Amino acid sequence: MRIAIVHDALCVAGGAERLVLWMAKAFPQAPIYTSVYLPEKTFPEFKTMDVRVLPFSRFIRNEIQFKLLYPLWLYGFQTLDFSNFDVVLSSSSYLAKFIRPAKQVRHLAYIYAPFRLLWKTESYSQDSLPTPKLLTGLIKRFIPIMKKWDQERTKSISKIATSCKNMANEIQEIYQLPATIIYPPVDISDYPITPDREDYYISVSRLISHKRVDLAVKACTLLGKNLIIVGEGPEIKNLRKISGPTIKFVGNVDNEQLKNLYSHAKALIFSSEEDYGLVPLEAQACGIPVIAFGKGGVLETVKDGVTGIYFKEQVVESVIESIQQLEKHIFEQDIIRNWVKRFGVESFISGIQNFVYSD
């Protein structure tokens, strides 16, 4: 079976990009089509793969430039020719699922979430919107039309998979379509575990408004707790303004540095209502507990009271209460790590292969 993988963009080193690497392991002969590929901004493993990009992508140097030209990439995806393939597997939140393969080519999609800009516009601050500020008003006028178009195009896909029950429910609600759940994996053997903990909490996230890193910053500042923030993004100036002396920004780090930071932390603070979220699983693979906002994907990936603690509201007081609760609780490293085994690599690879090869 001739298979192609299509992903929105390879501009960052995020959870979706990591999942594409696992898709490539499941289908090692499949080329990867994408809009823009920035080798130094995403995972180095892509350098050894057959990555094919859209015209004009060579002029793009960063994610901001990429987002400014969204209509160009949207048009480009719809002109791609997949007639030499039997199946196209799109990996998408906002671009790749809009391909238009020939009728004889099966289009299957792994949809991480409905397009956030359309369906959860209110979750973005002005600084984090993936559109130019001058065009914000105009774009909002077109959102009802774009929603309808998004629904129609998504319904043309043969089969859909997604990351968790949380997202399957949203896909059903918005598109009236069922979705097969295939949990994104964590390779537990690749994550270290150590009894040597240090006196800091950690936040790992792109610094955009809906990730709510500000809650962790404010809570740790008020409590005088050390917090290491991993990640970059448009909210960094705002976060620095509200940070006290116990908050440390380290920017983007490589995989080995990240694993080291995870394994020595007291806990991960995860304040976002995430569609799924690989970060809590990575932290738990290192045996550390997670303080998480109790909505979204963490309800499936973090076990309250056993591998972490949920806080009920996205307010600073709720995060503070959870930190204080965690520091009175004893969490067992081995129990936390064993919990993550259900989200292993073998389960994902067999699941995505069955999804593609079955009728």
C-alpha cells in the first residue's frame, strides 16, 4: 500500500510534530508532505526523512512569517497531487486535513483538535492570536463562513482518528463524525527516573495565552516557590512582567536537557485546558507528579491523587491550594511511571496501522 503522510507545518518542536515522528516509524516508506519545514526549529530526526514542502516555503524563517501567509498554505495544500498513493494520512489541526486527493485515494485524518482559531477564538489574547492584529476584526467577520466550510470539508474525510475521548467528543459535537481514539505515545524507556529531586517546579509549554502559564507564574511568585519555565512564545514579555525572583525562564531546550529538568523537579504545573497534552505524560514517565487543571485531556492521562492533583478553576488561588496540597502528599515514583505504560509506543503504532490498513 502506497502511503503519504501530510502534516500542517514543521515549524516547532511540539506534541503534534513528535507524533508525526511516530507515524513515520509506523509507515517508514511514507514521504512527509508539509507546508513549511524549518529544520532548526523542530525535531532533528526529520533531517533524515523524505520531507516535501510547498512552493515559497524556502523564504520562511520563523513561525510568525509562516502564520502571516496562512491563505497561501491553505491553497497550496489543496493543489497537492496524491494520485500516486493509495492512502493519504493527514496529521492536522488547521491545514493538512483540507487536502483534496483524487477520488480513488483514501483520505484518513488524525485530527488533534477542531481548528482553535475558529472554534475557541476567545482562548487567545491579542498577543497570541495567530493572525496580524490589523486583520483581527476582518477575520472575526469571516469566522461563521469559515466554520461552515471547515465542517463541510471535514465531512469529506473517509475516517478520522484523534488523541483521546475529550477530542472525540468535540469532533462529534462540531462535525457530527465519530473518531477512533489512538493515544499519542511516550517511550518510557527514553525517560530517566531519579530519587534526587531539587527544590523547583517546572512548566513546559509554548508561551501563548491559552496555555495559562501566567497562573503558575503568579502562584509560585506569591508562594516564593522556584519555577523553571521551558518554552518560548508571544506571551513571554507579559510573563516576565508578573514574575518574581523565584521564576526562571530557560527558553527552548533540547530533549536531554528537558528530561533532566523533568526528572529533578518536584512536580509539573500544567495550567492549560489541553486537547490531550503529551507534556504531563513525559513528566510522569520521569516519575514526577502533575498539578493540572482538571479539564480536557489530563482527565485521561493524569490520575488524581495517585499521579497528580487536579485544580478546579483556572485562578491563581486554586493553583496555590493545589501546590500546598501536593507538598503534604507522598507520591510514589514507580506508581507514577507504571501508569504511563498504557500510553506506550507499541500501542500507538499498532493502533495507527490498524486504522490505516482496515476498511
